[in-house]
Amino acid sequence: MIVTFQHLRTIPYFSKRPGLCRGGSTAWATRHGLDFKDFVRNGIEEEKLLAVGDAFALGLVKWAHECVARDAQAGSDNG
């Protein structure tokens, strides 16, 4: 599964407001050797995030799966 920048901008678990600010996102990606610009453009494979292994990366993968499941459910409700 590809985790997208939209997932990063909407993750609800880590602050009062959803998402992580751009500066925080960039710093987090740099700290873990991730190409932030590529992440914004193309997303990142969940396996790479799972390999990072920190709480934010794991939460981001969890959130991405929840979003995909919610969107699939919404699609089946409309069809």
C-alpha cells in the first residue's frame, strides 16, 4: 500500500489538530532518511514506514489503512 501526503496531513493521533505541519513533517522524514519531496509527490510504500518503526510511522500506516477502508465502505454504500 502507498501511504500518501494526504494521509500525513490528516492523521489524527499526534496533536490537537489533524496532520503534522510541513516543518515537522520535513524534519521527521529527514531524521529517518526519507525523501520528503518524493513522499509528497508519490507517496511511500508502507513497508518503508514500518521499517522506520517509530510511533509516528506506525500510526501513519494505521491511519492510511483506516482511510482506505473508510473510502471503500463509502464507495460500497453509494453503489
